[in-house]
Amino acid sequence: MNPAVLGVMIPIVALSIPVVAILMRGFEKVWRLRVEEARLRYSGAGDEGMQALRGEIESLRRELSELNERVDFTERLLSRGKSS
């Protein structure tokens, strides 16, 4: 390898290592803050938040059940039409 190129690459690599380390540390801090924020948001919701989520889940289950009944009805109609 050309000694002039090597002489330029060594300081570039040496200076880029701390920059990358600083950036990674910043990303780690941001990630930890987001996780902590989410943890506080969900733990702060308490019983009211859990009840709201349970109600929403129950509503979705009812809707899914109704959709299953409609699909079954449609399948019966289609199968009746094919056999006739």
C-alpha cells in the first residue's frame, strides 16, 4: 500500500472511532429514554387504562365473531348456489 495513503488513513480512522462511539452512546440514551417513557406511560395508566384495553379487546372479539358468522353465511349461500 502507498505510504502516503496510509499516512492519511491512520488519522482518519483514529478520529472516526471516538465520533462513532459518541454517536452510539447518544442513540443508546435516546433508546433508553423511549423505553422508560413507554414504561411510565403504561404503568401510569393503572386500572382505568387496563379496563379500557379490556373493553376494546372485548369489542374487537364481538366484531370478529360477527364477521365469522357473516363469512359462514356467505359460504353456505355460495355452496348452495353451486350445488343447484
